[in-house]
Amino acid sequence: MSGGRRRGRGRDDSAPVPPRDEAELAREICLRQLAVRPRTRAELAGALSRRGISEEIAHQVLDRYDEVGIIDDAAFARAWVTSRHQGRGLARRALANELRQRGVDRDIASEALGELDETTEEDTARALVERKLRTARGTPEAVFRRLVGMLARKGYPPGVAIRAVKDALAAQSAEAAEFAEYIDPDALADAESELDRGARVEDPPG
């Protein structure tokens, strides 16, 4: 009897395993991705492609997720802008770049970024500078350059960055205030803008 049981188990183990449903696998991949953080449709499409899911099945699954609201690029963009601006102090330019990298449509990104107005952006720039200035060391000129560079890396336009740092320096000390008096934000902003445009010129196609 024991031998018969072993043979029975052997027959069960060797039975052919039905192929896994591709759509089911695609849904599982998407849900695992979404469990980590919200994703855009483009991010999920990329994950499915990397796992070998066919384009047809990927479209079917993602279309269904669109219909039921599991994927919502507009909501994603709004939440991303709010979170990254409040948490990291990123400005619209940096946020636009991040949304583009995540495959958010330009119109959807523009609408989300429109909720971040210039006044809020300027207030955040000043708050970032004031916080950094508490522990900044060096001459006023060195501190000025570091803080303007910090804001530039976060996507702030040259004029906003320079004015925020100048105002903070003017309120810090007599030495810093004297240095700040000689800063022309508009002239420096024009120069910074020219350098920035030059740095972003694309190489000609080879």
C-alpha cells in the first residue's frame, strides 16, 4: 500500500502544470508595484515590459485600472507636487523634470504644477535659505554662492534664488548686510539665466 501511495504521489507530481494566465501575472506585478508607492501608467507599463508581458495584455490590464481609478496620473501628479515641494522644497522646474521622468503627460503635469504659485515658491525659497543660514560658515560671498547653488539645484529660477539669499544675508549681520548691498539681483539673474541656457543646449545629432 505504501508503494502504491508513493506511485500515486509520483503521478501527481509529474502531472503537467497549466500555463499561468498572463493577465493574472500582469495584475500581480502592478499590485506589487503599487504597494510600494503610487505609480503612473507609464511606470507600470515599463514594469510589465521588463517582466515580458505582451503589449496587448499590458494595455488591457492598464486600461482596466484606469477605468476603476487604480491608476490616475492627474491625482499622482498633484500628490507628487505637494509632497516633493513640502518635503524637499523642490521648485516647479525640478518637479516638472521629475514628472516627465515618470511619464506624466505634459498637460497633466502643467495643471498640477499650476497649483504651486510664485508666492508659495518664493516663501519656500526664503525658508530654505534661512534654515541653511543658521549653520552656514565662511565669508558672505562664499555663503551666498553656496545658498544660491542649493536653490538652483532644487529648481528655483536665478532671480528667485538670488533675491532670497540677498534678503537673508541682509538680515544676518552687519558684514553680510554690507555685502548684500552690492548684490544686484536682476543683473545676476540675467547672467545666471544666460549660463543656464547655455548649459542646457543639446548636442547636435551625430
